[in-house]
Amino acid sequence: MSSLFDPDLARTAFPVLLRGLLVTVELTVICGVLSLAFGLLVALARMSPFGPLRWIVSGYVQLVRATPLLIQLIYIYYALPFVGIRFSPFVSAVLGLTLNVSAYLAEVYRSGIEAVPRGQHDAAAALGMRPSVAMVRVILPQAIRIVIPALGNYMVSLFKDTSLAAVITVQEMLFAGQIVSAETYDYFTIYTMVFILYFAVGYPAIRLVILLEKRVKAGYSGRKKLIVTPTGGVETVELIK
Amino acid sequence: MITVTDLCKSFDGTQVLNNVSLTVAAGEVVGVIGPSGSGKSTLLRCLNHLETPDSGVIEVDGHQAYIDERGKTLSAARIADTRSGVGMVFQHFNLFPHLTVLQNVASGPRFVRRKDRAESEQRARALLAQVGLAEKADQHPEQLSGGQQQRVAIARALAMQPKVMLFDEPTSALDPELVGDVLAVMQQLAEDGMTMIVVTHEMGFVRKVAGRVIFMDEGRIVEQGSPAEIFEAPAQPRTRSFLSSVLTHTAQDGTA
Ligand SMILES: Nc1ncnc2c1ncn2[C@@H]1O[C@H](COP(=O)(O)OP(=O)(O)O)[C@@H](O)[C@H]1O
Ligand SMILES: [Mg+2]
């Protein structure tokens, strides 16, 4: 082991990799926030009464879902400049990752919206809420809560997928690892560190998602579990401690 | 208060409401009874435009509701505005689970009438007291029994100060021991002069509170009259057989 893993190299490489990790986290947070918002807009646009908007948006979702993220990033950074559209590596990565993740999140949001029982729409309508008010005040708060665990899992995926940005020369952690290991040829030491650093952030993130899932299951009062009956009614049972 | 003329509604080619005509005067309490699948819920949902009728005219408070002068259905926004004058209570309560009891009751005034929060919640507290649930204001619906949830749902509908209240089997989803509290709230409402249409299987309540009973079967109003007329001397054989099956059943349950 000692012959394989070089502690001296590890010490000098550590700050470089950490700077890379910072970029990785930066990318994750920026793209995460943007796609959580944009994905919701896409989901709402897909339910719009305005046909052309629905078609455009559903075309975008299918385009993204039917092609690899890696190719999407490469296309934005290497191909678009030929038609005069030029972005820096970082902006290309933000654009590509956000457009990609948003398409998937839109599907997640849509499933959440569809999971809200019809009775909720009826009750909101019967009070005289206009459709947009009912959506914002009644449907979305419940829909988003239902999909929080799924959104969390997509955020963890996003964190891992930012490594693909190395291909378009964004200096995130994998790219930093490639630079250092290309100088020293010590792939084992460097990639072991990269591996561990990803895990060090990824594992707590997974735990956080599990925690969120438990919170969601504990109900709105934090003490009960919500069950939607086949007839559309809602029953509750006390959580067994 | 409500006039329905020749209301027709079908789902996928099946006629669910067949030329239903009906008049309900202000302050009147009308009980609607009939076998399951006879179109009672659909009738109430049409009155509130939760279902779009195929044909027929619905007038609420002297105005033709939900369609304009040329017979075109109003925009979703204008339907919503019209609807806010008609309160509705559902079999499964349909409280908003993400809001507290107080916020549920205040939701109409706040989100529909855009009243400010303090004013809406003050009125909501008064309504909660009226249905006997003042102390539950800060809990979530999931922490309440079915009977309590239904009383909150009634308070939520009342917060919009509706001219008419529609009840669709408000006690059918409740454990028997919780039915009484909900019926008591409804009876009080009736005594206070609210115009009410109540779909229910609680024949005791209809007998005591309703001024008129409507018996529906297969999408038609088969017979209507005072509780005495319908329960003691139904003219139609179908009314007779329905009542005898319901009343025997209730007697066997021991809850009659
Ligand atoms: N949204 C719907 N889609 C299709 N069929 C429906 C729908 N709502 C009600 N129906 C049908 O209409 C008939 C009357 O239903 P309903 O009005 O709920 O009767 P009731 O309330 O008297 O039990 C039933 O046969 C029911 O299956
Ligand atoms: Mg019904």
C-alpha cells in the first residue's frame, strides 16, 4: 500500500483537488437551484392550455431525455461556436447541466402534481379559487412535498454528473485530478483521493435525502403518516416509534 | 335562490342526469336521497360547475350561472368568481393538509377575496368557535378526527359567506359516533336560515331538518315532497322500495 499511495504527493495535490471540489460544489449549487426553478416552470408549461407552448416544451424534454448528457455538453461547448454561439467552459457546463436536469425534474414535478388527489382541486375550486391561485396555494405545496425525496436524489446525481464537465475543460475536481496525475503519472494516489473526496460530499448528501424522506413521511404535523385511500379520502395513522 | 331547468349530463355516453329541474327558495333546506349512482353528487357538482352540464340552465341568486348571454361557458376565472357564493362540503372533507385548521378556514377570504391575514384569521377563529373547534386552530387536519375535519370543512365553506351550502354525503365517511356532532352543526346552520341542499343517507336528519325531500333514481327526480309525504306516504313504487331497503338496513344496524 505504502508503495502505491504516495503521502507526499497527496499533501501537495490536496489543495489543488480541494479547489476542484469547490468548483464541483459551485456547479452543483448553481445548476441545482436553476433547474429546481426551471424544471417547475417546464412542468407548468407542459400543462398550459396554450398548445404551441406545450409542444415546444415537450419537444425540449424529449430531446434532452433521448440524448446523452456528455454529448449535450460537448455540443454546447465545441459545436455551437461554429454557428457563432460561444460560451466559456463554466457557462457551457451550467447551461448544459441545467437544461438536462430540468427536463428530468419537470417529469418529477408533473408526477407530484398528478399525485395530489382530485378532491383538493375540487375543494379549492369550490371556494372560488381561480386555477392559478389553486395551483400556487393548494396543489403545488402538496405536490412539491411529495417529490422532495425524488428531487433530492436528482441533486445527488447532479453533484456526480458535474464530473462530465471535465470534458469541456471546466476545472472541477476530476479535471484537477487529471492535471495533477498527468504531471506525475501517479494515477493511483490522485484518483484514490478524488474518489474519497466525492464520497465525502456525496455520502452526507445521501443521508440528508433519507432524512428528508423521513420528515415527509412523518406528515405535516411531524407526527403522522398520511394515507390516500382509493376513494380519494385521506386517512392518518400514528407513526410507530 | 337556485333554479335548475332541464339539466342534462352524461359521462362517456351514459346519461347521468336526465332533464333535472329543481327550485330551491332562500332559506329552504332540501334533502336529496336516492340509491348510489343515481346522480346526486353529479347534480351538486353541476350546481357548483365542478362538472360542466351538457345542457340546461342553472340560476343562482337570480343570475344565470356559469354561462354568458349567448350560452357560452364563462372563462375559468369568471366561473371561479361565481362559485365563491356557493359553499360546498364533500364526503371526504378535502381539507388542505399542508395548512393548519385556522389557515384552512381563512383560505377562502385570504386567497380568493384577498383580505389581509389578520382579518381573515380573526373571522376564521369565530367560525371555528361556532363549530366547536376553537382549540384546534393551530393543528393540522391530519391530527383531527373525521368528524372534526368535517366541521372544519363546514367552517371553511362558511368563511366565504355563501348564499347557499351544498352538502354531499357529509357524514358518510364518518364513524357512527362522530356523525352527531356534524349533523348538529348543520342543523344549527339550517335554523339560522341558511339555504341548504343536503345529499345524505341520514334519514333521521332529513326528517327533522329538511323542509322538502327529493328522491332521485337513475338521473331523474322521481318524487319530491315534505318529509312527511315522502317518508309516510311515498307515491312512487321506487321511492317505497328504496326507503324500505334503507330503513330496514338502518334498523338492523341498530343506529336508527
Ligand atoms: N367523473 C366521472 N366520470 C365518469 N362517470 C362518472 C363520473 N362521475 C360520476 N360518474 C357516474 O355517474 C353516475 C352517477 O354518479 P354520482 O352522481 O356520483 O351518483 P351518486 O352521488 O348518487 O352516488 C355513476 O354511474 C357514476 O359512475
Ligand atoms: Mg355521491
